[in-house]
Amino acid sequence: MTITRRTFLAQTTSLAVVANLFPTLHAAPDSVAGTLPAGFMARFPACTDYEGLVPIARIASGRIIHRFFDTSPISPSGRYVGLFRLPHENRTPQPGETGEVVVVDLQTGKERIVAQTRGWETQMGANVQWGRTDADLFFNDVDPATWTPFAVQLDPATGKSRRLGGTVFTVSPDHTKLTSYNLIASRLIQVGYGVVLPEERTRRNVGPVADDGLFVTDLASGQTKMIASIRDIVERAVPKLDIPNSERFEFYCFQIRWNRQGTRVMAFLRWHDPAAPKGGPRLLTLVTMKGDGTDIRLAVTPKQYARGGHHPMWAPDGENITINLNIRDGTKELDLVSVRYDGANLHSIHPVGSGHPSMHPTLPFVITDAYTHEPLARGDGTVPLRLIDLRTKTEVALAHVLARRSDSAKLTSEFRIDQHPVWDATGRYIVFNGVHQDTRAVYIADVGAWLAKAMARV
């Protein structure tokens, strides 16, 4: 059953309760950093086809996505949303092919193309994300003259831009640094998250190399340095990685992100044996380290990952990580698990894991989605937008989001349409991807009243 906004608000607690939980949300527009413009959802089409239990607005459509479940696409002021538009939805991107960086104005309801870029793939787009202010929008591009990838710092209002020395996967919490792995080579271990260059420009890392790893770009100088090489990780991690015959494997780093305190980063190290049939299994471990590359720890070991698992995320405390992981003997099912940055205190916090889980900034809730092939999906091309109450280990599907196009069954996983639900800075709104009229679209859900009611109930 679809609940209208009027019915929903009448059935929930008063907005005064919402204001107590989210004190910045009812200030005048632009008066508090992160406050979304008052009444912005009425400026966009209401989503009525996802069986939503909360108000949902479709803010953009037409081959468009927001980035990932670890960075909100909403600007620091709360007024703008940074998105990426693919040039097509069913063909592998080619070197030099351009997509569009798009900014949606929540105050006016208008969208604008602010840049074109060659530095993108199908899952993350160009890794579009905000820095310290609304004048700091970051994304990747590629110089086709030299086939060099680089990050761009753009002021969308003026068009003034700056080319930086490295690439961007995430911006540090203090907005002084960009972090990245080798976005070119990562395509050899998993497509969709980097940039596309001609094949002869894509190097293979044979053995635990010392000249590839994890990188930080200083925004003041624009210069990039490697904080930890693949060899550093293999040789210095605690507990030590035991990889027999490591020289025969290809190694790649993948996905790096900071905790909110800016004290540690997490990243994957992935490897496989290219001489094995079909390249052999893709092995991986989750490592954490300080921002300078010291104190390398294994949060999830290769043996633990081999049981099944995916999508780690820092908890708000900066010490622990949430992840979908198989920890129960005799089953292939995933729990939603918490583990400390060094692998200690691994335990289940919810008996059913799926999708891309992240904790609310301040309240005891997790938002996640699911894959269309996972048991929680209904088999009709939709997936649940799961809101999990960690106090009671109960959950509700806030919506059933369409996650496939009419041709999705013919395409490889490179073209899957993940929801990547992410909290805004205040914790009242959730941004996620979906499908509208057979094309990718981006939505914002207002869960403030729902969370207030849940907090009052328990």
C-alpha cells in the first residue's frame, strides 16, 4: 500500500519530535550548514510506485546516479546534489568517452550540467563528491593527450576549476586531502569503480609490488604521495598476511575510505593467480591503517572473507566497522557484523546482512538495500530499502525500489543498478538510486518522522 504524505504525517508523531531529534532541520534555508531547503521535496515529482512508507521525491532521472553508500551527494550547505550522468546504460565505457557531472539545486528544483569528464565507470561514475564548501566539487577526469587520470576541483557556480596531481575516491573528513587507489589498474580485479584507459596503458601488478598502493593528494599543494604500497601491506600487516608463492599473483588495492574522525583509513587488498583457470578465485582482505600508512591491521582476514562477505563501512565511532559477513558454521547466509579496525570483537549485530549497510550518524539504525538475487528481494526486479533497528533487531522495508531495466537480464554485473543508500549529514534524509521509466534515477527519502516515531516507541 502506498501512503500519501498527508496520511503519513497524520499517523506519525508531531514535527516537534522530529525537530528535537534533528535540531538543525527546521532552521531557515542556508542558516545552518547541512540544512536542506524548506519544502524542497514539493519541487520534485513524488515517487508513488515504490510502495513507500515515507515521503520520497525523484530529484533526477535519465541515465543518472549518485556515487556510493559512503559519501552523501548533498553539498555542505544542503542546497545542492552532485550527480553523474552516464552517456549510455548498456555498453562498456570506451577510453575517452565523456559523461556529465550534474548539479541539482534543491531550492529551485533545477539541474545543470557543470562539467564533462572522461574519468568514469558504470558504478561510481566519476566519483563526484563535495569538499569543504559548495564551491568545492571533486571528480575524476582523463587527459586524452597523455592518457593521464587526474582529479578536478570545481566551483560549480563560477566554473573555475583546478587540476590536481592524483585521483579521488574519497575526500578526507577535514577536507584537506583526497584518497585514492590505482583507478586504472583496479579494473583488472573489478570493473565499475575507476577510469577507463586504452588497454596498453593499463598495467598489471605481478607480485606484491612496491610502486603501487594507496595514495593521498594534499589539496593545498595539489601533490600526491603513496602512503602504503602493496608490498608494505603484505609485509607489515598485523596479523601477517600468509600468501604462499605471492610472486605469481597479481595484487591490486581497491576502495579506500576514512573514518569520520580522520584517524584511520580502510581499504581492500585483492589478488588472484592469472595462470589459474579463468584467473582463479579473487582473494581479498580488509586492511586499516593510520592516515600516514603506519599501523597496518587486518580487520577481516582472507580466511574470513573466503566464507562470504561484502561492503564494509566505518561506524560513527571511528573504531568499528560494519560489514556483511558469513560467521555462522553450516550456512552460506550473511549476518550484519561489527568488527574493530584490528579484527577484534567480531560479532553479529543483525541476523540478516545484505546490500550496502551504514549506520545512522547518531541513532541506533542501519540503512541498507539488497541485490536482486539475494533472498530478501521479491524476484520482481525490486529490492527492499531496509531500515534496521539495532535495539530490537527488527526491520522495515521503507520502499521496494525498482533495480533493473528492461534489458538488465541481458547485461553483465557491470551494469547492475545498485541503490547505494546513504544518509545525509543530518541523518534525516536518505539518497538512493533507482529506475524510473526504464532509466536510472536518483531519489531522496525523508525518514525524519519515521525515526522520531521509532525512538519514541522503544
